[in-house]
Amino acid sequence: MRLYYALGLAVLLLALSVGLVYELKKRNERKLRRQAYALYLYEKGELSAEEALKKLKDTPYYPYLLASLGRFKEAYEALRDEDFKPFFGERYAASLYLKEKYDEAYGLVEKLNPTFSEPSLTALEAFINEKLGNEEKAVSLWLLLAERHPTSYFGRLAELKLKLKELK
């Protein structure tokens, strides 16, 4: 008889555990839906940037909101997901380039390069090297882009840049 009680208790505990895990998952889904809705309201114009920042602080949507506000450094630093860090880092490096902070942009690109091999990052690195006066490095990057991505936008851009350099 004791065996039946122990077995019944084990089944009951298992059912309670499964139920608890299911409820926690549902609660997290509801929380994420509320956060996504707040972001939607901001993008629709029904929520101010300040309110959205306050509501979405410490959520997965916070870096996206910061980036949409043009606050790329904060977005890059707030990001917790290492898989997305290179994408935000590239955008931050591009914003530094546009602000003519070439040394800072170059440092960030160098940091991103080993883990992120997108042609857009290679093109950005080539542009930065041109601004810093590193023509040989820029040409080697343009050649690399033209070779690896001949039919893409970046490959064609690289071919154009190389042809323009030949004309000089």
C-alpha cells in the first residue's frame, strides 16, 4: 500500500512541476506581448519616446528602441544577446564613420571582424581605411569584396571603387 502512496505522490509532484513550468512559460509570453505592444504603440506614434524607453528598459526590445532613436552606442552596450551584438556594432561603427570619428570606428570594426564577416562590414572597413589614408589596405579590402561577392551590391561597389582608383 505504501508503494501506491509513494507512486501517487510522485505522479502528483510531476504533474505539479509540469503545470508550473507551463504557467511560467505562459506568463513570460504575456509579458513579451505587452512589451511588443508598447513598442508598437511607440512606432505608431501613440507613445512618446520617453515613455517607451521607461516601459521597455531591461527588455529584449530596448536595444532596438535605442537604435531606432539613433542612440547606437547605447543600443550596442545594452544588448545582452551576443549573437546580435555584431549587427548593432556595425551600425554603431557606421554612425561613428558618419560623425567623422574614423579612429574610433576603425577600432570597433577591428573588434567585430573576427566574429562577423558580412560584406557590409568589409565595405565599411574599406571606407574607413580610405579616410585614414591607408590606401593599400582599402584596395585589398575592395579586391576581397569584388572577388567574394561579384554579383552583389557590395561587389559592384568594390569594382567601381577599384576602377575609380585606376583612373587617378
